[in-house]
Amino acid sequence: MTTTSTMNILINDKPCTLPEGALLADALAVLQAVPPFAVAVNREFVPRSAYATHPLHADDRVEVIRPVTGG
């Protein structure tokens, strides 16, 4: 039996469990996020070009921010 280590993070203040070593792109896939949006990890902006390489760690806080339109 193989066990996979997991870590807990928050995505938009909701708990999420991901495998250890998960990347930001993995968290966005779980969320099924559809652009346009911006992302911050622990209150620091992460450019779209870094989603596939930005590692996540236990207790990270991921915020997915969607634009608001209107007038």
C-alpha cells in the first residue's frame, strides 16, 4: 500500500488538501478556475507565467481574485 503525504492550504479562505509538492497550477485545477483572474499566495502576487512552477507549502493561503465589472 502506498501512502501519499498531503498538506492543507486555504483557497479563498476554504480548506483544501493537496499532495505534498503540489504547485499553484494544481490548486487552480482543483478550483476549476477559468480566466480572467489574478492570484496571490500569502498576499504576494504570482504572475500567470509562474503558476506551473510556483510550489505550495502547508498552510499557504491562495487567493484567486476575479475582476469586477460594472458602472
